[in-house]
Amino acid sequence: MDLTSVLLLCKQIKESGKTPSMGLIKAKSSQVLPIPLIVSGLKRFKEMSPAEIDELRTPNTQQAQNLITESKSENERIVELEREIVEIKSELKEMRTLLKASSHR
């Protein structure tokens, strides 16, 4: 991954209504990024004018597809985690009920 890819991630984060940060860049990236690359990319992005940011384009279709796929898989992971939380809460409630019943004996 290069500086352009980091800039594109910053643009994607900004377009989603969030302020680009090291944590968000690391979370959005499909690869492990070196901290100096993230720092320089973030610094460069903050120095860019809105027109320069607008001009940022994905160099090829494959990279654009990778960014879209990453977002989908992230959303899928969130949905799966939410399902697991519901299941864990249900099991916890059941365990509390059993614990109360056994302590009254």
C-alpha cells in the first residue's frame, strides 16, 4: 500500500462523515500499514484543499473494488457481532433465572 492508497482511505472516511484518524485508517485498511505511512498520509490529507481531495481518484477498478469489498465485509462482521451479543444476552438472562431458582431452594 502506498501514500495514494492512504489518501484514498482518508477521502473515503471523510465522505462517510467522519474525521480521518490513525485508528480509522488502520481499521479501514485491508493490509497492515506502517505507522510512518499513516502519519505522512494523514498529514498530507489535512494539508490538501477540497479541490485536491475531490481530484483523488482510485487508480484502477480493482483497487476500487477492494475498498468496496472491505466495507461490505466490515458491515457483515458488525452484523455478526450484533447477533452474537443478542445470543449472549439471552444466555445470560437464562443463567440468571436458573441461578435465582437454585438459590431459593
